[in-house]
Amino acid sequence: YLNIIHQIKSHIQRGDCYELNFCQEFSDQSATIDPLYVYAKLRDISPNPFSAFYRIIDNYCLCASPERFLQKKGSRVISQPIKGTAKRYPSDNKADDASLQQLMSSEKERSENIMIVDLVRNDLSKIAKQGSVAVSELCAIYSFPQVFQMISTIVAEVDADTHWTTIVDACFPMGSMTGAPKTKVLELINKFEATPRGLFSGTIGYVTPDGDFDFNVVIRSVFYNQVKQQLSYKAGGGITINSNPENEFEESLLKVSAINALLHGA
């Protein structure tokens, strides 16, 4: 892991990209679980607003995502990328507040977040009414059971006849899970990540009959094939020139701490 982070930073130094989201995988090739039970328990210990239980035949995604990809209500579209993570200390108010303050004042985390905000603004400008793209919330801190997250909100207005697939197509894959520029970092992600992402870092959501929608970012998720008994989950973070490889490794473990606790306990 550490060697790969150093290689990614070399690409950044050469100017190939300026932020890349790198993820590592944890897996078990002989796992037996009850998917619905595990999902219910995951929701209990990590109740996040964009959770989802997804099944196609024998393949499951048990998703406890805190992140919204895109929402459309009427002519208004919003995106809420997450970049910036800090550990919660629920039983220690002093340590919890110190962790919050450290995230709020972190120039590294703010710069990561702002880079992705700029990317999302550019994506939305492809389909938005001219001059309507705006940042309504920049680097706000939201509290979740295991972590604090830095979240920004970008809004835009679209024409009434803009089809929902046009909006999603302009913004997918989401910048928070790729980095920038997208074309180059997707190439590097394929080079450095050991396995294809599949549904991980994709999106699950719904579309209403009149074309409104809400889609999440598939993170903090367990993937399970019931017939093959294959279980996996991934985590990572945005790598920039200022990233500390050891800290990035610890952050990736923090993001799956609820899943680790649940599966090891089970």
C-alpha cells in the first residue's frame, strides 16, 4: 500500500494528475453470512443517510453510505461530495472536539475537498443553465457515528426538458471517487488497484416517474456472492502531493471500522 502511494505521488509530481482516489480491498473467499441480517446490524451500528440493500440473483451490496452523488428536484440539481475524514470519540467529549477542530483547520483536507468541488462544478456546467452553478456550502463538517466528514454542496439549475440520464452521464463517475483530471486518474486507478471496482464507487438510487432522482455513492459497503461465498469491501481516500502514506492507510481502515467490527464480531 505504502509503495503504491509513493508511486501515485510521483505521478502527481510529474503533473499527470493533482488528486487520485486510491482504494484497497479486503476479502474472504469462503464467507458464510446472512446478508439481510448483516445489513440490519450494519444499519444499527452505522446509520447513514444513503444506505441501501441491493440484490441481483446471488450478488448483494450491503451499503451504509454517508454520501450523496446527485439529487434532482424539479429544476434544481445538487451534488454533495465528501472529502475529509476524522475519527469520532463518542465516549470522550474532549478528544471528540479536538478531532473535529483538527479536521476543520486542516489545510490538506480543505484543499482535497476544494479540488473536487471545482471538478463537480465543471461537470454540472455541462448540463446546467448558464450562470446557475454555485457552491452553497463549502467544507462543512457533518457528524456520523464513527467519523466526522467534510462535505460541500454544489447546486445548479437545469432546463425542464433535460433528461435525468443526461445529468447523470455528465457527472459520472463521481469526482470524489476518482480525482482529477478524470480521464488520467481512471487510467491510473486501473493500473494501481488490484481488482476492478465493480459496483463499489458506483451509485444506487431511485428515479421518480416525473424524472426527479436521488443517487448515493457506493462506499462503506459489503459485497457478497452467496453461491461462491465471496465477500469483499473496499476503502481508500484522495491522494494529493501533501498526502502522508501512513496516515492515508490509517484513514482507509477508519472508514471500514464499522464493517470490520461487525464482521469480526459475527
